[in-house]
Amino acid sequence: MRTMEASRAKAAATAIATTLGLAVDDAIVLHDSNKLTLRLLPCDVLARVAPVAEQIAPFEIDLARRLTEAGCPMAALDPRVEPAAYVRDGFVVTFWTHYETAAHQEVPPAAYADALARLHTGMRTVDVTAPHFTDRVEEAQRLVADPGRTPELADADRELLASTLRDLRRTIGARGGEQLLHGEPHPGNLLATDEGTLFIDLETCCRGPVEFDLAHAPDEVGEHYPGVNHDLLRECRILVLAMITTWRWDRDDRFPDGRRMGVEWLGRIRAALDTESRVR
């Protein structure tokens, strides 16, 4: 968020928490992107704050509750307040349990795969309406097709991304084997806690093959996930790489060092497509 917007977001979260009876003397920014994640102290609660127009908080709250009840490895809502989306000054605030995690601790691939498999098992028991993964691909396609939103993208690179997104969206979408997915179970959305390995952030939840979720995890994780289709996983990895590369060329992207990553990842896409053509 921009500085002034982030300041208002912190004030909104602090005011709501105080009204709910939580003691707040400080709000530490843990993550700042389209959504602000704060650790409120001394009550030690995690507050997630988003502009009203960019949030799906009620869906995320409902799904998190149901997955937690199903025994899924999910971070829980804070039990001290009513699970709800609280609105103030144009922001929606939700309150979650804060977990102590070891700094820079990586989850071993086998544990990562086990946690993701258990999450997927629980998700198969939950009946909710969620977008298809191809809807998210279509968002990337619209971005690539609009030079006004991606003005620094060279013509050859634009065509590379457009054709990759188009072709893999079609071939992967035709394979079937769909279920509810996390949507972005990358290492940044995984916590190593004293209570075990837990996933966070369900705002990108969608439907599709489990290989689409696995494509967000380190390559070694796929070797431990039961019953994975490795051909499909390879295709999904290229598709996900094309999607996240596209986001880095958005003129409004605020990801640190995003342009450099965008250039680097374009090279990785070309190398992956070359390898894929030789495999076939």
C-alpha cells in the first residue's frame, strides 16, 4: 500500500481491535502488498487489512473455519473475537492467530507435500463456490494484451507470454481432474510453527488439478506428493511461471525488484518451453 493508505489501514485495524477489547499499543507491519498484514501488540493478534473494493474476506473467513474444523493444516482465526469482516474507513479487517515461527526456517519437502496433501483431502470435503484456475489465467492474459498496463514489455516477450498462457490454459484445462485448491501454496504462504506446518491466505482459492497447486511449491515437493501426474505438473509449472512473470510487468506492480525478476523469468520460460519440446 502507499504510505498514506497504509497509515490509514493501520489506524483502522487498531481502532477496530481496541473496540473489540484487544489491547493495542503498537502495530508492526509484517507484509505490505495489496493487503497489509500487521502484528498487533501486546494482544499479539494478526490483522489483515484490505481496501473494501479488493477483498473477499467473508469467503476467506468461512472457508478457513470449515477447513480448520475438518482438521486441515490451516492457520486459525483469532478465538478472542467474533470471526467476521470488520469495516472501517474504507478498509476490511480480519483477525487471525499469530504463530511464532523460526526465522528463515524451511519446511522439508516431505513435510511440505504431506501438509499440502492433507489440505487437499480436507478441501474435498468442503462444498464452496470458487473460481476456476483458468479464470486466473485469463486475468494474466488480459494484462499481457493491454500495453497500457504493461508498457515496458517488449513485443517478443509479450507474444511469448500470450502464447504460453493461451496454449497451456487450453491443454491443462482439458485434462480435468479438478477439486478445490489453495491457489498459491508457495513457501511464503506456509508457516513452520510449534503446532506444525500451516497454510495461510485463502484469497486465491480456486478449482483445478492438484498439480496447479504443486506448481507453486519447490520442485522437490512434487517428488513426495502421492499420485502426482508429473507431465501435468511440468506443464503447470510453466503456466504458473508465465502468470507470475506477467504480474511483474504490470505498471502498478510493487513487488521488490520486480522488473529484474520479470526479465529473469522470461528467460526461464524460454528454457522450460525448449525442454518441454524436447521431452515431447
